[in-house]
Amino acid sequence: MKVAFVFPGQGSQYAGMGREISRKFPVARAAFDEANAALDFPISRLCFEGPEEDLKLTENTQPAILTTSTALFRVLDEKGVRPDFVAGHSLGEYSALVAAGALKLGDAARLVHRRGRYMQEAVPVGAGAMAALLGLETAAVASVCERAAQGQVVSPANLNSPGQVVIAGNREAVERSVALAKDAGAKRAILLQVSAPFHCALLKPAEERLSVDLDRCSIADLRFPLVTNVDAATVRTGAEARRALKRQVSRPVRWQESIRRLLDEGVRTFVEVGPGKVLLGLIRSIDKSVTMLNVEDEKSVEFALSALL
């Protein structure tokens, strides 16, 4: 039975995440200390105490989730629980690469802190938007975006699961898409509360800036193969992972295809490592027959260890 560890992206953060496991497991506490030392502020305090308004800023959210996910992974790793494959949703791809030994936690924390800042600075606040379209297939969503664009940017950003696609782009174009999606039969079409329009062409300036940082960073070959967001393909080398991270910024997250790739590889157990259970919900809508576990606090860690050892 093959196991995949999947790592969450933005939207999973909450004040208090990681606090309990850092008190219980020294290896988890050490991960927070490592990230604190790499950054110019104590990310552990933000994770453990908030405030929520600071935690929601994308340049803080990204290293916070990365560090919490890594701390949880290290608890499992110390106990001898290791995956056959890893994958991560957007930001979570960095957590997956740290778990796979391709990135050092300190380097990854600095990268995603900058990644968050570059993303925010690429589009003026309020100029971009994202929306979730539920109940439409990908081809229908693409058609809606094409009709709504009218010279602006709007496109599928997260291809999450059957009937759940998130779009991103200029605010006016996204709003037009929401109206057209409802006319096209979407069950729901709702604007999301986000700080930037992630994974669309408006983020190209952020991609270019981050590419420079990625070229300067050491990325080793992986201990476990990674299924990438941008291609839904399996990679094993640091060079392949670097190219995927660069292209990921302004291109859609192909999550549904990534999970199907893992299923094709023989994975039947998925463990969400990090705050929240968002990814497990998406996986459940793709294949209800698989075993699904999450790891985000002491209780869920102990349950996962008993199930996997």
C-alpha cells in the first residue's frame, strides 16, 4: 500500500497552529526555531498567538504554513513514518520539497516569505480577485473566462476537484465571470477573500522576481518523488523541481490531475500534513475509496502514527 503526504497551501492558517505539537515534540520545536533564525521575525509567535490579521498577510501566511507543516512532518519522520510520494497545493509544494530533502527549511522559509511579498506587489490591492465556481466542468469554466475577459486577464487558477474550479484575474473580469457562470448553470459562484489573484498571468512579475531567488538557492534531488502542480508530473531531481516552482507562480494548480496521477502510481493512503483538512475534502470528491488521514495537532499525530506504523 503506497502512501502520499500532501501539504496544504494558503487558506489553512489559524492562530494557534503548531503550538501544541511544538510543546509535545522537541523535533517540532526545533523546526520553528530553525525558521525563526532564517527570518527576520519570530514566525513561531505568529503561528502560536496570531494576531489573525497579521497571519492573513500572504508574506506571513506562507512561511507560517510551511513551518507548521514541516514541524508536523518531522514528528512523523522521527517516528519512522515516511511517504512513497509527496505533493503540495501551491505553497504546499515548498513544504513537500522540504519533506523530500530537496530544500532546507531555512531556505524555503526565506523563499516563500519573498514569494508572498512578490505576489502581493505584482498587483495593486483591490485590482485583482479570485472566485470559486462550483458545479461547472473545466471546459465550461474556460469558456466563461474567455467570454468575460474583454481584454483583461481571467483564467482558471486552481483545478481542485470535479466541479470545483477557482479563477483569478482582474477584478472586473472575475466579477463578469461570476455572473456568466451563474447563467451557465454553476451551483455557486462566489468571490473569495484573498489578498492577490494567485496563479494567473497577472503574477508574471512575481514569477520573474522569484526565479532569480530560486536560481540562487540550492535544491537537491528528492528522497521521495514529487507530483508537481504545474504539470501534474512526477519529478525526482532538484533541477526539475526548480523549473516547476518557477512556472507555478503564474500558472494554474492542477490538483485534480495531480491526485489522479498519484492514484495511477498506486497510492491508496493520503495524509494531509499541516493545518486544516481542505485537501482531504478535495481528495474525497475525486476518489472516496482511499484512506485519508490528517496531521495537525497532537491527537491527529497519535492517530496517524497508530494507523501507519
